[in-house]
Amino acid sequence: MKSISPISETVARDKESWTVVGRRILAFYGCSETVSEIGRCIDCWKKNRRVPEGEMIDGLGFLLGDLVIAQHGGMWVWVVDEFGQTPAVQRSQIGWITYVLDAVSKRLRDDSVAEKEIPSVVDTYAQMG
């Protein structure tokens, strides 16, 4: 069974801290604060892993989620299911959920070109109701 609820105030504060970290990571790799540049930053990290992976996931993941919500609407939610619990973005109360931290994590660990992949994740979110 899946439970979806708005993020708590504690998670919201943590999210704000992580978005500051995300902006620092983008600056470190010479990237700007856009969806495709978050992908480019991930690609840069694959060549120069000077930032810890966990910071990349949380910093860029929360930053990506905020960009998605700013561009396409929605809200941060907390999802609990049989696999665990995690923050995600949801387009509407009954709409599409995107696990942005997982999207960043996957692209850090695979051979994809994240600069192309990350915008496709956002495009899918934008097209779903």
C-alpha cells in the first residue's frame, strides 16, 4: 500500500538546505540553474567526482524538483510504500509522481547522457496529468 502526503516542515527545511548545496554544486561544475544544466552537471561529475555522490543526489535532486514545480506546477510530497519512503514531486492531488532524487541517482550511476535524459524526465512529468 502506498501513502502520499505533503512533506513535513522538517523535510521542507532540509529541502531548502539541499537546494543551496545544489546551487553550489552547479557553480563548482560551471553549470547554470536549468533542467538541462543539471543533467550536464551530472555528466561533468562522472568525469570528475570531487563532490560526494550523496550530496549530488540530494542537492541536485531537490533543486531539480523545485525547477519542475516552478515550470509545470505541483508540490513536494512524501511517499511511503513497500520499498521505503522518499520525497517526490506530484503534479496534482491525483496526478503523476516523479521521483526526482531517484532520477538524479540513476543518471549518476549509469552510462546515459544526463544532459539529454533529465529534460526527458521533466517532459514526461509535464505531459502527465
